[in-house]
Amino acid sequence: MFKEAVNLKGEREVVVDRVGDGSIIKLFDRTPPPEKPTDVVCPHFLELKWANGCYFNCAWCYLNGTYRFHPEWKNGKPNIKDFGAIREHLKTFLQGNGVRPEILNAGELSDSLLAEKRKNGNPPFSEFIINTLSTYDKDAKHKILFLTKDTNVKNLIRLKEEGTKRIIMSFSLNADSVAKRWEKKAPSVDARIKAARKVWEAGYTTRIRIDPIVPVKDWKEQYAKLLEKVFSNLKPERITLGSLRGLTSTITNTRDKSWVSYLSEKSNWGRKINSDTRYEIYAFIIAQLTDKYNYGYVALCKETLEMWRRLGLDYRHIRCNCTL
């Protein structure tokens, strides 16, 4: 199903809205083109909703609100959908007439690597998705985005000949102390960077998402150290930055609310850290990337129109984590 939409450049275009009932492939379009300074900038993208939930249950994860009626999905028992149904929806999409090259985000409602073991007769999800695309998208027109905090990349390495044509890897990272306090069940940051290096060396397009950045006491030293670790191991295709934020549903339903004390401003995507602190964070990290690493492929995630302008960045040409 197609629909007409307005993109961030203000242009009208025809885009895929959903496949079938939208239960597996659906356009994420909850953020209209920004108009007011406090409006959040977020380009629309296609979700591949192959699973619900995550093993890691990070304190600020918006899935705390999204799955408030399914607590088991965010407490170690994610719901993985039927692979046969996923294949049929993907087949319809991949063979659809008039569908432009797209990236399908497999990490919006779950960690993309949560099903990398053979189970109940199903192959690892990465193997399944690579084989499905190899069958129905022989020219590798479309890509699947794997967003993850996990480190189990052995199947991706094994399947690199086909996988590197079809999968974009993105690793969610944070400062060590931040990850240890609020991402307790996830692998260590060092382990995630090691996994990112493995897939990067195998030939996968590899992105980094530093999000949510938290202004802890020594945040400059910690995030500078994080960048040093990243660039000592790989050169990401792009880096997306995001600061701590919380939707009302997330704040209400999370058990650990200690991070909420950092939030003091409102936007159309929940509460945020105050503007001046956010600006200082972004300006510092962007300057580090530019001056120390000669790196400029940077975008912001769920950030306001005012902040993009204040930093001198053009949101209309955004190349962030979830876009081609």
C-alpha cells in the first residue's frame, strides 16, 4: 500500500505505507515535518517488525511504555513472529512494482540479534533474512538495518559473501559508566565495539549510534574516550548522536526512574535535557570528530528543529541511522 507524504525537504512523494495489515512492514511516520522550534526532526522509515521486545531491558528504553501490557517481552521473553509470515510480507515488498530502494529497520521494536540461535526449527534470523533477500531481491536493491547492543555476530561473519550486500550493521554505544548503570543486562561497551570491528572487517557497512548521551559528572572525558575506542577499531560509515529523552509512557512504566532527573524540557517527542546542555554535548562531540578524527558523517536522532539550526546542521539533507 502506497501513500503520498511530505518529506523533510518539503517535497511531496509517494512512499510505501505498509504491506498487508502493516503487522510486519509499516512506515514509521509519527513525526510530521517540523515547523515549530520544539518539533522533533525524524525522517520517516520502514519498520521490519519481525519481533517484539528485547532481553536487555535498558532503564530508559521506550519499549517499557510500548509493551506495558506485555511485560514479558521486555523482561527476557521477546515475541518472535512466524518466519513464514515474515517471508511472505517481505516477498510482497521486494517484488512490489514502483518500490524505490529502501532500508527496513529491524531494530526499532527489538534488538536485531536476539534470535541468532537455531530454535523451534527456525534458522538464525540473520541467516533467514539474508537468504530471503537473496531469493527475492537478487540485485540487492533494498537493505535491512540491524540495530543492536548484542555481540553475537558469528552468523553474519559466516554469511558475509551475501550478507555484506544486504545488511547494514549499527551498534548502539554509550559511555562506560552510563552503560553500566542503565544498560546493565547488555554486553559491555568494549564487547560491542569488538563486535562492530569484526563485521566492519568482514565488509559490512557499519554505523554507530551514540544514544542516549547523558551529562554525567565527567561526561566530556567519558565520551571522548568512547570516540577514541571506536576510531581505534573501525571507521564507521556514519555516526548518529542522540541525547537522553523520555516519552510519558516510558517514564511511567520503567522501574528505574533515576535517569529522569536529567530531563527538564518538553518537545513533541517527550521530555529532554535542557537545550544549553544538549547543545554543549553535541558541539563538543562534533568538534572532537572533526578536529581529532577528520570525520564529518554525523546526524542527530529525535532532536528539535531549534537544535539542528543552532548547531548549523541542515536537517533537510539528513543521513542518519535509519536512512539509506
